[in-house]
Amino acid sequence: MLTKQEIRALPLKELLQEVLKSEHELLREKFAVKGGHSKASHMLRDLRKYIARLQTLIREKQSAPGG
């Protein structure tokens, strides 16, 4: 996961790619936790927050003039 400063510096196209990558990772973690292969259930919450942060920045960049 990238830091807030690193996320803000990314162009829109890379933000979209990062969302897709993070959603895939979230899905993998969900299956790992449900299957009993992982005890890192806290990662699910962290990934959901990270994806929400990315989506918020995407909306900001899309609605910004010249963005």
C-alpha cells in the first residue's frame, strides 16, 4: 500500500490501476481468512479503507478543472 503523499502524486490512470490491484488483493484476503489460511482479518478493513481513499482521490481528480 502506498502512503497518502504517494497516492496524491499518482496520475488518474495509475490510481485506477491501483484500485483494481487492491480490489483483487482484498478478494484474495477474504478467501484466505474465510478458508482459515490467514489470521490477518485486520487486513480486510485496512484494504477497504485504502480502496475508499483511492476512490475518493479519483473522484477529486475527475471533478477538478483540468483534471
